[in-house]
Amino acid sequence: MLVRLRHGYRQWLVSGGYLLLVFVGAQIDDPLGWRWCAVAIALLALVAWVMTLRRARVVADTPTSAIASAAQGYVELLGSGVALAGTPLMTPLRPMPCLWYRYRVERKQDDKWVTESSGESTDSFLIDDGSGQCVVDPEGAEILPRDKQTWTEGDYRYTQATLVAGEPIYVLGNFRTWGGDNLVLDTDEDVKFLLAEWKKDMPKLLERYDLDGDGSLDMREWQLARSQARRDVARNHRELRAAPDTHMIGLPEAGRLFLISSLPPEKLERYYLRWAFAHVTIFIGALAGFAWLRQF
């Protein structure tokens, strides 16, 4: 479960798990119940510590690659955020153009804040590191933005976090390039597909290749159509291979960390290390509590 939690909520959800277990222990109010809760807190803290420390090490140990020369696979990129061409993405609460947003609307009920709506964008955007541009697909990423705003209006509290164009963007994920020599093109399959498309408009096909006007294509006429289709496919393949490469970074396989942030890598490493220290401290405290409770 911890592997799948994302968007920066993981640490806070784990913290909520600690509080929930303490609450359960208080409700049971029995030494045996408290001991079981202490064991559960220790196990949760141990798993959270290992996972968080692993994140810190991945950020620290993965070298930054240049987009133009990055290897295919798991890489770290660092560049400036750039919006894709077209209608800009707008934040929903205080409208402003952005690359990505997350929002939450809460209403106060009995001195508690209850979430009424929340969400985040999944639109792609670009990063540019000077050597080239790369499309970032944020779907499935753990996103840690620098910019987060919270304000209240009456009984409502609004929270909005964004990534905006022009700010530094850090991405750790699976890098792929399409275009040029990386394109996998099958001439025979493309010829078959093109001929099948031509057959959908038989009157036009007959107009072009029915040389004797008998209303059908004989072997010689059909061979002319196939030769033309092969020439069209070859020309299309040349154009595709001559087109500029398209780079994209997105969700890695096998549960590897997919991280997007406007924080620099050194701050991200410190962020994870602070949480790792907090989890290991709770782990030690839970073990100490368990040992103390064994007296009762």
C-alpha cells in the first residue's frame, strides 16, 4: 500500500496511522491492547522508515541527465517548466495559468474541516534544460510543489498547490524517445493497412487503377496499386524518420519512484531524510513503550 500512495500525502497518511493506533489503544485502555498497538506502530514506522530512506537514496544517487543525450530508461531530469502550445491550463480556485495544480475545498463543521471537493490536473507539460525539451506526463507521479497557498473565506478553507511555467522542475522517472532511428516501422504491415483503407472507397480505387475499364482489378492492376502503396509508405517513413525526436518521461515500471517537484534535488533529499529520522524515532519509541508495557 505504501508503495502506491503518492502526491506527497504518503508521509502525512502514515502519521495519521500513528495517531489512529494511539487512539485505538486509548479506547481499549488495557495493557495488552496497548502492547499490540505499540507493535503495530513499530512495524508501520519500520516500513515507512525503509521506504522513505530508499527515496532519499534514489534522489541522491541518480545523476542528472541532459535531455538531448539521456539514456532510455530510468533517469533524473532538471530544467525549466514550459507549457504545451494551445489553451493554457488554469487553476480552479484562483484562476491563473499553470503547468499542474492540486486543490482542496473544505467546510467547517463542528470545529472540524470536512473536505467537500478536491482534485488535481493530469495534463502534460514540458521541461527544457537547454539541450532539448521533454514532455512530462504527470499521471501516477508523487508531486512535491514549492508553491502552496491556503486561505479561508467564511466557513470555507481553500488549498491550492501549483507548478508554474518558468520555475525549475525536477523529474525522476522513465525516459523514452520517439522519432528518428528509435522508430519501429513495419513496411509490410503499413502497406496492408493503406491498401485496406483504399478498398473502403472502391469507386476511387477503380478510377485510379482499373486501366481496362471492366469494373474490377486484375492481377496486373492490383500489382500497380500495391507498388504505389509501397512507394507512399516509404515516403511516409522517410518523413517520420526525418522529424525531430520527441522525448517523454512518465511512470516507471516495477513500482520505482516517479517524482516531480519544483524543489531542487538537495532539498528533496533533506525532505525525505527528515521524514526518515521521524519514522525511526517513532520506531524506537514504540519499542521502548512495548518494553515498558510488558511490566503490566
